Amino acid sequence: MAFNGTDDTFVPFNGNPDPVYGTLPVQSSIALWVGIDRCGNEPEVSAIPQSIPDDGTTVTRYTYANGIGGSVVVSYVIEHFSGHTWPGKRSANPSDPKGVAQQRSTQRARF
């Protein structure tokens, strides 16, 4: 299970090519786990209902099922979320103007 904000500056959604602190793009990381778990390549896509009006975010769940032993890979993509944090918590970036309001949007991504 992965939660990723499209505007995260700590772990950029599209990756970071830095040779020391670099990261893969989110979609590449998810594809890696889908392959390891031998899940289906086509996810079930579900929009998570908006529970906090006007917080500027939308949440989409991508579920890759039918993996080894019934394994499932789930990716929650939170559009316009810049706070690098766990659902329901404040942004790790204190200067993030959206962090306080958008922490509530991650509460929608309940499983």
C-alpha cells in the first residue's frame, strides 16, 4: 500500500534523479511491486469520495489484484497534496501552506 501526493517536495511524485538521494517515480515503484507480487497489470480505479469540501485535493485508489497467494498492491494518489505525511497527520514541511488543511484530505483514504 502506498500513499503519494502529486505535489510532494520530499519524495517527488515524478521521481528525483539525484545519484545519492534519488527516488523512482511513483508509477515505476508501483509497477515494481506489481511485478514482484505478480498482480494483474490493469488496476481497478476508484475515486474516493470528497469528505472535506474545498480542500483542493482529490484521492484516487488504484488496486492491482490477483497476485501470488492473493496479494494486492494498492496505490492512493492524492492530487495536489504537497504534505509529506501519513494520513491524518500534519505535513512534515512546516512552511507548507496546504499542509494543515490538506492533512484532512488524507483521512479520506481509509482502507
